[in-house]
Amino acid sequence: MVMKILQDPEVGKPMRFDRKGTREIYIKPFRLSYIYDKNRDILIFLDFMSKLLMQKECNLGYPKVLNKTQETF
């Protein structure tokens, strides 16, 4: 799947709102989040998430998605 992203960086689903500018691609059972900078022609892989892990964190009271200013302890 990473090769697919390298061949066509815009293959992932574009995100909206506070994650605008990033893309995600589903690699069962995970989601890979990344940024493609057209001007510099680079990919930056941001996160590798599991729905199961996100559900567990939600049940424990942790936020599902953290923005750049939030910290975890």
C-alpha cells in the first residue's frame, strides 16, 4: 500500500476541518495518515491508527485524535 501512495500521493482520502491538508488511506484494519507536499514533492507519514485502539482510548476517556497543541500523559 505504501508503494501505491508513492506512485500516486493523492490516492488517500482528503481530510477536512482541523485535519485539512492531510490524507488517509485504509489498510485493513488500520488507517495511515499522511501529508503530501506538492511544492517540495515529499510525503510525510503522520500516524498509523487502529479502530480497535481508538475505541479503547475513547472508552478510557482519552481523545480519539489529538491536534498539534494537545499533549498526552
